Amino acid sequence: MLSLLLAGIWVLVAAAIALMPQRIHWPGAVALIVTGVPILGYLTWQNGPLAGLIGLAAGASVLRWPLFYLGKWLRRKVTGRG
């Protein structure tokens, strides 16, 4: 299926970005998020919610540091603590 092919390509691109110099990591993470969200939606629509959850877990494992910093930022906004 096309959605599985796109998800596999996304994973390969993520691995290639991880091998690049560190200055490429954050712009690469933004590009992965921007492209990953529609791919994840398409994957879920075409293959069902279980495949979507597996894709979400794979994406979260690849993008763990941006998610960590997002959680930190949200916690600061909610609690008001710096």
C-alpha cells in the first residue's frame, strides 16, 4: 500500500537526517513533523487505527527530543513556572 511505502521512506529519511551534522537536526525534525503528520493520517485512514498507533509510536521514538521539549514548554505554560 502507498501509505506503508511513504511511512517507510519517512523512516529512511529520518535515519539519514540523524547521520547528518548536528546543525541539520532541528530543521530536519521540523521537516519530519510537517511531512509525518499527513503521512500518519493517511496511514491510519488506509490501514486502520492499529497501524496508525504503531506509526505514531515509531514517529515518537524518532522525534523524542522535540516531543520532550514540547512537553517541557507546555508544562511551563500550564503551571507558570520557569
